[in-house]
Amino acid sequence: MSYAIRRLTPADVEAYRAIRLEALTNHPEAFGSAAEDFVLHAITDLEAVLEKLVFFGGLTPDGELVGIMAFDVSQGRQAHRAWVIQVYVRPHMRGTGCAAALLDAVIDYARGEVKQLHLSVAAHNAPALRLYEKAGFEIYGTDPRFMAVNGRYIDEHLMVRLLDKAPGKTDQ
């Protein structure tokens, strides 16, 4: 299935709301936010999120938003760092390269903004780990029992990609 990657704007709020709610509902173990909290946000709050963060979306030719990924830059003394957050691709688009294309868009954007990109990913999420490692991210730590979802503890791997170094290369 074909798709295009573009930056989302507050005008995409309804599509964003739908895909984000789907992600939080169907994969609660993958996100620190809960669906029951997300539904309480007013549309104006979500528009503000789309304005504040840099969001990229994967869209099909008919305009369906099938994937999202956001870039959130740190402030102050950590302004050289940013986070990849709110990563989700709808099940029917997994394996199409959409997630990799979204990640490429975030990395390309980040190159002009920061020196390193961070993310966290559930330790059991093998497909996501493969995607991030292929893109040059490396695990630098694990946060045990990062969250509890439905009576199950979820460990999170912390990953980084140093944009001013070649992928996979770290100081020795």
C-alpha cells in the first residue's frame, strides 16, 4: 500500500485524535499515557500539542492517517537533545516501510535542530527494537518496571542516536 509522509498541523487534529486513541486503546503497554486520560483532552488542547511538537504522519492516497511520530526537543542545558515520541503505525500498514519512513523524516528534521535523538521502547517490542537499531539507535539503559499495565510490569529500553556521529558508532 502506498503512503506519503508529511508534517502534521493543527488542521489534522481529528485524524490525530482518532489514531492516537486507537494506539492507546489497542496497545496500552506501549505508551506512558492512558486512553481514559487522553479522551478527556479538548480538541483545542490537542491542536496545541500539534502546534508545539513536530509531528509527522503517514497518509494513504485517500488521506487516511496511518502512522504518526513526533519530535520533542528538550530545553535549557539539554537543548542539544530531543525525543522521538508517540510512535504508532496502524496494523494494516506494518511491514510496508511506513514506520521507517516516519523515522527517517524525524531524523532528517532533527539533524538541523539537535545533536542527539532519544527514545524509549518496551523491552519486549522486538519489531520496534529492530527498526530503531537499523536506524542507528543504541540501547544505553533499561528502566525496569517502568510502568504497570493490566497487572503486568513493562521494562523500557532507553535508546539514543548521536546525529553528529556515524550510526552505530560510539566513543570508546
